[in-house]
Amino acid sequence: MPILFSFRRCPYAIRARLALAECRIPVTLREVSLKNKPPELLRCSKKGTVPVLVTDLGQVIDESTDIMIWAVEQKFGRGSSLVEERAGSLAWVGRFDDEFKPSLDKYKYHRTTDEKSREYYRDRNLGWLSAINDRIPAWVDRRSDSLSLEEMALLPFIRQYAAVDPLWFQSLPYSWLSDWLDQWIRDPMFMGVMKKYPFWDEGSEGIDWRPWAA
Ligand SMILES: N[C@@H](CCC(=O)N[C@@H](CS)C(=O)NCC(=O)O)C(=O)O
């Protein structure tokens, strides 16, 4: 089975686990501590970030969106329309990662020594929230016959953003955003993806992970 080095709360790892789960790809899960990274993780990928997937063929994939694409290719095949669409989607997700995440971190972990106020960093992401809100109907429409890489990729970050001040988030004038997030958070598959596991014991293989079967 492929091996996934993961950290439960990391939004990049969550998006990778969600794609693997939606594509029903079982993996051996190795939950790692970012403060005490196992040498095996660093041997596989010098970057030292999670998620990292090691396939059955020994290929190392150490970017979350690449793991998502790999999962989709396993399920739908390389030529599928979903995989074809990925270039545009992933360019958008790449911009999101570059822009949304830094402001999210400043909002979530704001320090009095930061140059600007917490609200400043919070509000810098409003343009993204509005753009995401506009895409939600199309994501929901296609769910019956396909998956949206964008939807799965952005969800963990929106979840973190909303959790900083849930009441304020719910009061935003974006008609679909709050319900969309609520539905995901209550989704049994998402709950399975967020299940807690102990840190990997390096003497063991890891957890046989298939959250859809729970
Ligand atoms: N571009 C990478 C980013 C992954 C990343 O930065 N993950 C964080 C955890 S959320 C990490 O592993 N940081 C390393 C550390 O904290 O030492 C991806 O998409 O996989």
C-alpha cells in the first residue's frame, strides 16, 4: 500500500487525505510530529513538509496538490476530463495558496508586534471568500458525477479561517459559503479524514487507513 506521512491538522495534509478518501485509495498512514520529524520522512523528502506520499512503485510525491492529482488519476485514469481540467484549477489553487495562507496565518496567530491589525489580515482574504462563494454552486452541481479538486483543496483553509471567529464568519454576506462549510464539516467522510491517530511508532508499518469503511 502507498504510505502517507501526514499531520492531522495541517490543511495541506487534510486536502491530500480528502482526495485520497474521496477516491477510495487506502494508504498506510503515518501521523508525524512536525516538532520531531521521523528520519524516515526526511529520507523520503528533504523538504520536511507534510503531506508526503510514497507510492507502491517508490515514487515520492511531496506536494499536496500533486498527491490530489495522483489520487484522481488512480481513480479516473490519466485521460479523464477531471484530470484534463486540472491545469486551470491548479493555477487558481496555487494563487490561493500563495495569497490566502499568509494572511490566514497572520489573522489566526496575530501578534501585537505585527505591522497591521488582526482585522487587516482577516479582511485581506475577503476577495478570495467572495470568489469562492461564486464557485460553490458549480462545485455542488458536479458532485453527482465528479469531484472538484478546487473544492477539496480550499476547504481546509476556509475551515481554519472560519474557526478564528465563527460568528463573524457566519455574518458575512456570501450566501453559500457558510452552509457549504457546515455541510462539509458534518460530512461523515470529512469527519473520517479528521479522525485522530497517535504519532507513528517507527517500529510499526503505520495505520491501515480507509476512512470510508469506518
Ligand atoms: N506546498 C506544500 C506545503 C506543505 C506544508 O507547508 N506543510 C506544513 C504543515 S501545515 C509543514 O509540513 N511545515 C513544516 C514544518 O512545520 O516544519 C504542500 O502543498 O504540500
